[in-house]
Amino acid sequence: MPAPPAVDLQSLIDRHPVGRLQRRVLLLCLGVATLDGIDVAIVSYIGPSLISDWGLTKAELGPVVTSGLLGLAIGSLVAGPLADRVAAARSSSPRSSSSG
């Protein structure tokens, strides 16, 4: 069996410029990444206000900051595999396999 023809990726990209859909997807990804990271960054911004308003010391604020990061870690470890299972179950349903 002969090998498939080689594709010149550079010329393929040059022939197909970035369209509206690609720009929208890129902006959506940028927005999600920004919103995902802002909760971690905002704690350092509001830390001094939390210390004065809640009457905490810097050492007492540590667990507050850590709990947010720990929640992100646990959430990603739980939600990732769960989303994989749900997606696999939906993609193997009779409805999706009979539509093609």
C-alpha cells in the first residue's frame, strides 16, 4: 500500500486565513482562561483588606488562600474524570450512533 501524500502544512495555513469562527473561539478561550485565573489572583489583591476587615494576621490568612487553591485542585481531580465518563456515556448512546 503506497504512503499517503505529504501535506505542506505551511501552504495549507497560508491558503486558509483565520476566519470569524476561529477568532470567536480564541476570544472565548481567552475569556475562560482569564476568569479561571482571576479567582487565584484576586486573593492577593484583597488580602490586605481581608486582614483589616476580618481582624486576621498574615499567618491566619494563609489557610484562607490555601483553601481556594486546594479546592481548585480537588475540583479538577474530581470533575475531570467525571466529565470524561459523562461524555463517554453520551457519545456511546444509541441516539448518537444512529444519527450518522
